[in-house]
Amino acid sequence: MSPDEGPFFHGTAAALVVGELLTPGFRTNYRPEVVMNHVYFTALVDGAGMAAEIAALRGGSPHVYEVEPVGGLPR
């Protein structure tokens, strides 16, 4: 099975700019007491939209961004 070629999406309440890198080390949208050691993204724009709506519940506006992985994909 070959890895998905994308496009990939990330949903968040953060206002990002083109070229900004998503990095681990921030609190998760789902359990704010948990700091993530990875970044979630999905090939499903609706999944990213749901994540953005959940993130916005903690403040801010929902945003969905098309993202490109710059590291290796997990195997």
C-alpha cells in the first residue's frame, strides 16, 4: 500500500500564515490537559473542519488549512 498523496488538511482555531510550520508541543483541542508530541492532519476536509469547530469552542474562529508534510510519513 502506498502512502496517500494528499491533499492534507489541518483544522484549528489558530490563525496561521502561508509557510508557517505546524509543530508539536501544544495542547490538544480534545483534552486541553494533554500536550501533543505530534501534529494531526487528515486527507478528509470534513474531518479537519470538525477539529476546527472543536478547537474554536475554546476560543477563536475555526480555520481549515491545506498542509504539506515536510517530514517522513509514519510507516
